[in-house]
Amino acid sequence: MKIDVEHYTQEELEEEGVFDWPIWERDEEKFDWFYDQTELCYILEGEVTITTEFESVSIKAGDFVTFPKGLECVWDIQSAIKKHYSFE
């Protein structure tokens, strides 16, 4: 299971309707997380390292991220996160 990080243009984000998605915010913290469905998100602010059994991925403002269903990971937020998100 792999975390996919991409960079979309403003136009691509608007076409996907990203800016109409709900917003989630979290301060600096470290916690375990499990995805029971696929999540798409666009990072508006902050920086976080996501660690799984197989990889460690740093994401930051401007990244478009796909977390696959079934993923178990640890979120380590270095700088308060603000993101738009949607579940598939």
C-alpha cells in the first residue's frame, strides 16, 4: 500500500472540485491512524510525516495526497495541518 503524492495546477484542483470539499485541521501532534476508505486530500497549510510499515512520506502545503483504503500509519505533524479532504 503506497501513499501517492502529486502536484496539481490550480485549474486541475478546481476541475476536481477540491475547494468545495470539507476542511480538516490539526495542531502539532503524533497519532496512529487507519484508513477504512480511500481518502483524497489537498494540503493547504502545514507539514506532516506519515510513516507506514513500508515507507515514510513527508507532505506539505501544495501536495495532493491519496491515502489508500486499508492503510495503517502514524501521523507526525510538525506544523499545524489544514487540508481539504474527500473519501471515495
